[in-house]
Amino acid sequence: MDSLKVAFLLVLGLCLFSGCRPPAAPKEISNRPTSINGIPISDQPFPPSKPIHLMTWQVFDPETNKDLEIQKLGDFQGKVLILDFWATYCPPCLEEIPHLKSLQQRYGSENLQIIGLHVGGGEDRARVPDFHKKLQITYPLATPEEELVRFVFGTVSEIPQTAIFDRKGRLVKKFVGFNEQIKTEMDEVLEKVISSGQ
């Protein structure tokens, strides 16, 4: 019996060290890009159905919730623009707001404009005045048109989504979610865009 155990253990040991599994299938290597401007291909915005500079949002008064003027992306030509898609029920969205406030304060004089685009629906928008007061949001709030949401979100529906556009209205980078790593990367990208003058 002992000799059988020894033989079994010997065979088992040989299998473990020599590898008893079939060789791994060769991996295909492609020259196709996996990302554009750091945005994974699978996370790319959808091709727009109209020119990006014509995409709009409706600014609203965050204290009274009354709709105000309609703006379009093209109105901000010559400025670096951050569009932040958020809702009050989204904890990472609320965590991001103080950082966005600090960016607006730091770079506002260098032609940075941040706009908070509320995507939480009518019921959630009724909560915005309380959150605006509590968080002391210092940048405009608005409701985006569907085409703008579709363009920026692509196939990803999670929020927050934060899109950085350069002075020519080109989407430079999009972030999904918010944490310390994203915060650092956002600062680095924004610094490059602002210092490039584009």
C-alpha cells in the first residue's frame, strides 16, 4: 500500500512540475488601437448625429429649479470645458463636486468652464436645490439634450461621467466614476489641455 502511495505521489509531482495541461492557444496580436485619447474603444462616444458644437443643454436656476437659457457647446469656443454628468442619488457624483469646485476656482481665470449636467430625471431634479445649497456648488447646472448624453456616454451608463473638451470643442478625455486615481489623472489631463493653449 505504501509503495502505491509513493508511486501516486511521484506521478502527481511530475504532472505538477511538467505541466499536465495542454499548451495555451496562441494569442492574436493586432495593430488596431485599443483606445483613442486614452478612452477605451469599447467606451468610445457614439458617432454624433449632428455636429458636436450644436449639442445643447438647458441651464436652470439651482435655487428655484426654473429653466433658463439654452446653451450649446459651440458657445464655449476658446474655453476649456468640463461637462460633468451627475445626479443627487450618486455618491461618487457628490464626492466629485468639491474637486470640480476647486478646479473652477483654480483655472477659471484661464478660461476653464465647468457645467454640471443633471441626468437624474425629474424626481431627482426636485432634490437639486437642497444639494446645491448643502454643497455650495459654484458652477452652472443644466439639463443636457439626449443627443449629448448619447454622444458622451457611448455604451456606458454609469455616472458620474466627466468629459473634458479643449478650446476647439474637441473631446479630449472622458472619465467614468470618481476616486483618487481618477482625480489625479483628471488634474494631469486638464493641466496639459490648459497649458497647451488648444
